Amino acid sequence: MKAETTTGIAAVPAAAWDRLARHAGLYLSHRWLAGEETDPTASASYVLVRDAAGALIAAAPLYVVHTEPNAYYEPAHLPPGAGRPRVIAGARRGYHNAPLTDPGLCDEQRTACLALLRDTIRAHAARHGTTHWWPYLTETAARQLTPLYRTAPYRLDDDATIPLPGTGFDDYLASLPSKRRVAIRHERAAFHAAGLDVRHQALADCYQDAGRLLASLQNSHGHADDTDAMTGLLKRQADAMGEQARVLAAYDGSRLAAFCLYYHYGSTTWLRAVGTDPARPVPFAYFTLAYYLPIADAYRHGTNAVHAGMKAIQAKRLRGARVTGLYALHDG
């Protein structure tokens, strides 16, 4: 096997890349990464490992970070005085990361591929006078990579995924304790009694209104209310992801009252952003748009889990989420 580095993901056929990425998640998908290349705060490259026949069997994006606008992607877990890595290995956004390897590889082949990825990324970082780190690794990815590094993984946060048993929303409800079933039925009924018009839309058709609500929600959690920034972020995502960027939108007349942006990728539905209008409070709008309606659509689409991500972990546990760890691994 041999490794090479390319500076644009367009040079890699989407089918070959996504054959590996489909098991790792949305934020390592070909289309998502192509969109991330438009971010001027980092320069993207891609390490490709091929077998003797030229087939792609392992890969990883890597980013030389110029400025980091997202504090969650600063290596703040490192002790004071430690050299700060400026190269991110793997996904730079989405808080879900793993090296990509062919699922058909045996353990020995996978380890060899990971070692080759590490060496190539290490050399790339050295050319830029820095080191690399893997942020937000899944538990499986951290377990596979840790033997190849001299440092131990550091737990960054929790990660929640809601399994979807059976074939429909009633099967999801049946998997929960009886008190939770009663509570969720009450929440859904109270939301629907408000009489909002719930629509499925492309993000491109509503990103401006969605950006406004997303900024309002961020502000309510103590972040700066920068509507232009949130609108710009959603516009870039709509341009990059096209019809894959799906929005559940709840309207009060002509006014957007709540929305959820999510993606179906692989066997999972990925929740990306939720916003509600503080000027139009609707009972249980957040929970309905963030969980219940996407879960129902996930069943219709045929996925078997909803990735709910970090934060508000107890609320996600109450809705059936299983929680695992997310780790950072630094090349010391």
C-alpha cells in the first residue's frame, strides 16, 4: 500500500470516498468536505491510502488552520506551555470524527493503514512547522488510533445517538419507559394544538429566516446574536449540500416560528441546527422540531438512528439517546 496527498477532494471520485465515509458519518462525506474547502480560515488537503491495485482503502482530510473562529476546535485541553498543533486531522466541523478505512480490512491491515495515515499527516504538519491532533474522535476511532501515539486520548465531551427500532414512530415510543411515552405524547399534542403549518423545505428556500431563528437561540444561550453570521453559515451550507440539506419548518402564517436542519447520510439521520422564534413561543416547539418530527422522517427515509450530538445530554437521554464519549488525540 502507498499514501499520497491531494489538495482538493474533487480529485477523488465521490463514490470511492463515500464508500469509506458512509460508516464514519456526515461530516466526513465527500459533499460536506467539498463545502468546507470554501472556508478561508484553513487550507484543506486529503491523505489517500491505496492498495496494490490502486483502490482507495483509507483516507483522512487534514487542515492547516490559519484562524479558528470556533472555540470548541481550539486544543484547549493541552497543558499550558504545550506546543499547540495547527493541523487538524479528520473532520474540522460537526464534533464527530474518525479516520476512514475500508470496513473489509482485517485488524492488521487497518492498523497498517492508520500508521501510514499518521506518518503522512505527521510529515505534512512538520512541513508547516507544527504538529497535528484529532479532535472529537468517536470511542471506536480513539481506541484504534491510541496505540499509534505516545499520548493518551483526552475526553472532550459526550455524544448522543437515538436508536430507532422497528419501522415507525410507534416503535420508537414503545422502546421508552411508560412515563416517557406519556410525556412525549403530551408534548406532541400540545405542539400540534398550536396549529402551525409544518412543511418540508430545502434549506436554500428558507436560510434567511432560519438564520434569524438560529441567532436568536444562540443569543438565549449566552452567545453573540449575529444574525448575519448565522445566515451566511446556512447559505454556505445550502450552496454546498443542495437537496441534501433538509429543513422541517413550522410556520405561523407567513412567519417561520421554528425549524430543524438535518441530513440523512448512511444509516443515520444527522441533526445539524434548530431554531425557535422567541417572539412566537409555541408549546414544546423545540423538542418537537429537534427530535419528534426528524425521528418520524428518519423512519420514512429508512435510517435506523438519529445523531443528536453534544450538549443537553439529559434531555437527549430522556428521549432514548445512548451516550458515548468524544476524544482528542494529540501527536506529542
